[in-house]
Amino acid sequence: MGVTQLQIIVNDLHTKIEAQNHELVQLLIERDSLHMEQDSMLVDVEDMIQHQRSDDLALPAFLRAETPANRTT
């Protein structure tokens, strides 16, 4: 194997490394975006739960929806 062949192999490896790095960066950006979207959804869910709890507290007992947790039988 000559120097020319080794240089071709090295160049090919550099090209493959560059392509893999580019793909990794794209996947990391997508992951970060999905994490931000998930965090936003979790905040929305928490807000809905807090809103529901505050609504439950504001209603008189006779107007609240009956659930298995607050059913008295």
C-alpha cells in the first residue's frame, strides 16, 4: 500500500467523520427542540391541573362534579 492509497483512505475517513458530525449536530438540535416542546407541554399540564384545583376549591360542594376520590358512600 503506497502513500497515495493511504492519503485516499485518510481523506475518505475525514469525509465520513465530517458527515457523521453533521448528522450528530442535527440530531442534537432535534433532541433539544423536542425537550423544549416537552417542557412546554409539562408546564401547560401543570397550569391546567392548578387551574382545575383552583376551580374545584372555588365551587360549593353541591356544584362540584362527583369523582371516585370525593364520593362519600
